[in-house]
Amino acid sequence: MKILGIDSSGTVASAAMTADGVLVAEFTVNNKLTHSQTLLPMIDQVVQMSGITLKEVDAIAVAAGPGSFTGLRIGASTVKGLGLALEKPIVPVPTLEGMAYRLAGSPGLVCPMMDARRNQVYTGIYRVAPNCIEIVAEQKAVGIEEILEELAEYQESVMLLGDGVTTYQETISQVADLDFQVAPLHLCRQSAASVAALGEIYYQQGKIQTAEEHHPIYLRKSQAEREREERLQREDSEFK
């Protein structure tokens, strides 16, 4: 089975090709260039270097969200276009599940944290075996203090990863009753290889969509939508 994996959910842009349980090629950058500049050239390079054409791909796995609204839209439009053109199914991999799967085999809990701003993170809690992932707490957008309190209640060791860990490291370090470690540098961010690997498992479980059906998972409203609602509320109150 051949899977093209794509992740543009955060600051990292990543594309990967797997074939029959082997990572054949991966291209990952975190250079602050926009994903609209990098994603398609990266996919092209992965295809060329892997020697696997897009027509040979069985499915396209994508980090489906949550994450950056712009990044998710770029990723969604890319896989929808490829899926339609190639008549290939889409495997939507929730972003945080894809991140957690990077640490497959870790003892205890795995908790990815993506910085969602406003003192919040996109996060979830998982147990991750080499060939499966157990969802302990579904992915959500919550305050950093709230997820730290929730983790402490389990009274288990936990492996943290993601840019939210860096952003809120001071707050995390102050939780005395939390037994945690931070994933090492090479495992601490999003990876299309992980999305493709987990995508293959989900494909076999029948968790697929057509290109027309695929839509990103946002979890909360965009900043523009929130600002619009706030403005409308102010204007409404002024007329009362």
C-alpha cells in the first residue's frame, strides 16, 4: 500500500510517501515560509525522490485539524484537488492524533499541545502503541491551566510535544504534581510521515472520505469570525 501524507496544520510544512510499511521519502520544513509557497513543491520533490507516481498512490492522508486556519485550508484544498484529479480517497487524520503517533511505544500518556493563542492550546490525551492509538481525551481547544490540571489527575507519566509546550513551558514547569517529559527535538513537531503511517491504519479501518466530502476540523471560530461577532454585538448594544 502506498500513502501520500501531508501536514500543513501548524508552522511546520511536511509531505511524505510510505509504501508497504516503509517510509520512502519525507520533506519537512519549519522556515516560516507560507505553506502556499512550500507545500506543492515539497509534494513534487517527495514524488520524484520516492520514485512513486501520484497515480500509484492508494490514498492521500492529511492532517485534518485542528491547527492554523490558513494552513488547514491550504492542506484541504491541496488534497481535495489531488483527490479529485487522481480519483483517490482521502484519509483525514486528526492533527493531534498524528502528532501523538510520533511517540508510538511511549509508556504512560502522550499529550500533544499546539499553541492556539489567547493562553489556549489545541490538545488531546492518548496512549500510543506501535500499531494503534487509544484516545483517552478527545482533541479540544482549552486553556493551558485546564489541560495541565486534567493531566495531573491521571497521576501517570506523560510525554509532551508540540509548539504549545515551548510557548507555555514556564507554566508547565510550575505544576509540581505533573510527572512529565518533553519529546526530543526530532519528534516534537508535526510530521507527514506520522500522518501517512497512521493514515494507513485508518485506511484499513475504512476511515476514508471522498475529495468532495473532506473538510478541515477547526474546533473553534477563526479570529476574523470572533472579531466580526464582537463588532456586531457592540453595534447591536449601541442601538438598544
